[in-house]
Amino acid sequence: MSVETHPLLKGQHEPATRSWLSWLMVVGLIYLLLAAVGAIGDGFKAAAGDNAKALFAFASNPFIGLMIGLTATALIQSSSTVTSIIVGMVAGGLPIEIAIPLVMGANIGTSLTSTIVSLGHLRNGEEFRRAFSAATVHDAFNLTAVALLLPLELLFHPLQHIAEAIAGLLVHDASLDMKGVNFTSALLAPASAVLEASVSWLPSEMWSGVALILIGVALILFVVTAIGRVLRRVMVGRAKEILHASVGRGPISGIGSGMLITVLVQSSSTTTALIVPLAGSGTFTLKQVYPFTLGTNIGTCVTALLAATAITGPTAELAMQIAIVHLMFNVLGIVLIYGLPFLRPIPPMIATSLARLAERSKLYVLGYIGGVFFAMPLGLITISQM
């Protein structure tokens, strides 16, 4: 028997080969994500021309923008997807003032996943109460963060201004540039050429732009789903080890582990799906789960920051600015709400009250999910258009 065919050695080589193939697939998917974000930006420029602001007049009311971001994320079940699309839209002309409430809404919408996961414990009243409170503490925190930071942003624009300053340092005319050759643009040029060629048969530039937008959105949906599956296959075992080792060690460790696991698996949905059942079973308390869910909010910002690197040219700084706004919104929310002792108990109190109502009657669960994530935002959007 040769060395290559020895069963023990073969068993050692196969996992390593699969791991390499998985990471190569991740690299390919990231490239596709960058190309998709670029396609959305190019598509909006082509479709809207100089009228991009008028195109998004329907979302000029920040509260409507908030509701659109919330509903879109609740339907797609991925804030990474929605924020990546928003980055592309900003590159295509969406005003940053409109994009900021959209991003805040996406933060609320993503917390629906953990609430749905908690429904797996419906049959056991005590377990369901623990799981539902662990899930809705994420909702409660995100709602509280928006209630505090959106009015501040509308009055003083701190996120917009600080993110603009940081983006200016990260993205400038000389960035990624040598002798006039932009490496990001050159790297994505083949994919851009293929995408543009695929819509060149359409009768006008406007329709070609619309088609590019649709292709870009479809590709982002595919990539975020696919990359999550690949990374879960490679990293979930390690993620579980991190979770069990660090969540109970204190709030800083909890936030750090939530952030790290979300970065590793590129899905806050997966991260919350790991922690909620453990809270339901009593392995972790609400006090331990609370900071962990805050870390997932930070971890999920990586995709938008990555997507922003796909944008080159005059709008590159704006694209990076909205990605930084997303990150800063979550970091500042944690500093204010979790950092200030008088605000820290608010999300757990809301979650505990909701869990008690849900344990008493499952109609409260239906009313909560349907009302907060669908009926209220869709109702406000409808009223605004009347």
C-alpha cells in the first residue's frame, strides 16, 4: 500500500483539502460581493443620472427611511445584505442623510432572527420565557439605541460628521493608487465588464442601470447566504468553543466573543441562533446574554466595511462614510446604553416584561412580531405616501 493511499494519511489530508477549498471559495465570494456592490453603484448612476436625490424623495422623511430599513431587513433576514446594498446605493447617489436612518432600521430588523429562534421553546413555558427574554433583549437594545441616537443625529449629525472625518482619512485620492492605477478598480474591472456586457442589449442607459441594480442585489443576497454557509461549515465548531469559554466571564468578554463569532461566521443570525437555545436551557442567564448580543451588532458591520472598499472614484468616500456610520452607531449605542448605569437595565427590563406576557399568551408573541417588524413600519410607509 502506497503512502498516498494509506487510510490514516488519507483521512488526515481530506479535511485539510476541504478547508483550503472552503477558504478559496470564501475569497471568490468576497470578490463577487465587491463586484455586486460596484454594480449597484454603477446601476444607480446610470438609472438616476443627476436625479438620484429625487429618486429617493420617498425616503426623505427619516422615520420612513428607518421603517424601510427595518422592513427590508426583517424580510431578507440579513442586515449584512441590506447594509451592503445601502453602501452601493450611496455610491450611486443616495444622499447620506437618507442612508443613515436606513442603516439604523436595518439594525432593528436583524434582531427578528433571534426572536424567531426562541419560538423553538414554545412547548416548555419556563424555557420559552428564558429564550424569549434572551432574544428580545437584542430587539430592546436596538430600539433603545435608535430612540436615543436618531434624534441626536437629526439635530446635530454627530455620526455623519465624525464618519466623514474618518472616511476622509481612510479614503483619499492617493489611496490604493500608484502612478494613476487604482488597484481596486483594476481588480474588479473583469467582473464589471462582464456585468455591463450582460445588460448592454437593453434599449436605454436607464434600463441597463435598473438591470445592473437588480443583478447586484441578487448577487449580494446569494453571496451573503453562501459565505455564511461556507464559514459556518469551517468555523462553527470553533465558534461554539469561544462561546462556551468566554460568555460567562464578564461583560467585556461577552461583547468580545459576540463580535468575534459574528466576524468568524459572517452572520449575526447564526450567532444569535447559537446563544438563544442555550439561554432557554438555562446554560446562560439574561445578564450574560445581554452583552454577547451587543457584540454581534459590532461584528455584523464588517460586511458593509468590506463592501465599501469596492467603490472607487468620487463616491468612494461617501460609501466608506455610511459603512463607518453603521459601525459607530453600534459602538456609540453600547457606550451610552450599556456604559451608563441608569440606561443599562432598560433593555433587560423590556425583554423580561415581554417574556412574561409571551409566557401568559402566545397571541402576545404574534402581536409583537407582526406589529413591530411588519404592521407598524408598513403602516407608517403607507400613510406617508397618502
